[in-house]
Amino acid sequence: MPTFLNTTKVPPAPHPFYPVEANIVGYLANEWSVVTLLGIFASGWVVILGITLALVRRHNPALPSTEKASILWFVLSKCYTLC
């Protein structure tokens, strides 16, 4: 009897999780470097906190720096929790 190869089945991609033999459906390995990911993360926070600081300065320019820092900390922690 002839043996046919099943060429439609893709072998599972290797992953860093245990057990190594487990087939994780839909797993995609990261293609970006750590520096790139940290750069994107930091850029996002600079944009979010910059917009927040601009809004705070426009609505209450006499607010002390400690209060502005508290607002930025609140936005940072709450946005991080929600994302």
C-alpha cells in the first residue's frame, strides 16, 4: 500500500512554555526586539501623560507641581490598569 504525506498540516510553532510538547493553537512568536517594545511603550506613555499635562495646565494653570504630579500618577496608574 502506498503511503501519502499529509502536506496540509502545519507543524506547531515552538514556544517557551511548559510542557514543551503542548500544542498551543494560535501561538505566534514575538518578532520585535525588547528595545522596540520598550520604545513603543514609553512613547505611548509620553503621549498620554503629555496630553494630560497640557489639559491640566490649560484648565488650572495655578495648580502646584505636587498636585500636577499626583494627577499624572493617577492617570498613569489607572490607564495602565485598564490597558
